[in-house]
Amino acid sequence: MLRKAAIEDVEKIYKLISGFASKNVMLPRSLSELYENIRDFFVFTQHDTIVGCAALHIFWKDLAELKSIAVVESYQHMGIGKKLVTACKREGRKLGIAKIFALTYVPEFFEKCGFHMVPKESLPHKIWSECVKCHKFPDCGEIPVICELHKNI
């Protein structure tokens, strides 16, 4: 079941993200960052267990970031990630956002969801405010992808 995240989900989201971050396939998020941004998150549950998460973070009037997308390995390739992306795109559209970007190590997944790769220089400098705090900056290797939102999915 896909739903908006709640405060009681934060520690489970943290564990899910931390598992992938420890394998260097996504960036870590602190508990405080997750609590501060819980309204950005969607979760996907199976049998009352969180098996996936994703967040839509608004940057500007026309730009948002899809971030912290993770699906438990045993639930991957079942369409859960795509459902999470679709929920974020739908919410972005509802809010009037024109474009959603992501920084990823797996651009192929995002391309299947309607994103395309772009040069880092094409994104506004404002988005790098988080990057400068990262332990991998400036050589993280993440690839920027972007999706232009239209009225229909």
C-alpha cells in the first residue's frame, strides 16, 4: 500500500536508507533530517512493513527533487519504485511544479520512469547547497536526471 509517511515511520525509513547508504549506492540521511522533512516522504508497505520510500523536496516555484528513493532488495523489480516515483510526480504536478530532478547512481531506473540525463551545469546552483555538506563532495559520481511534468502522468 502506498501512503504518505508519518512520524512513526521515521526510524524505519532511516534503517532502509542507511542500509543502502552503507553499500555506497545512495547517500545517508540523518534522523533529524528525516524528522524535519517527513512531510516530503511517501512509503510503500507490505503486511504493515515499510518496504520502500521516496521523497519529493521542493526547491523553488518550478523545481523539486526526488530523493531518498529506496526499496528493500527482496521487493525490487515488482514496480514499487515506479509507484513511489509516480506518487511524487503526481504530488509535484498537484503543487504546480514544472520539473523534478534527481541525483542518482542508477540513471537507468529513472529513465524508465520518464527522466533523462542532463549535465550538472544545467541545474541551478541552489540544488548544490546539500552537496557541499556531503562527505563525498565534490566527487560523488551521482548523475543528474530530470523529468518535465505535464498535466497527465
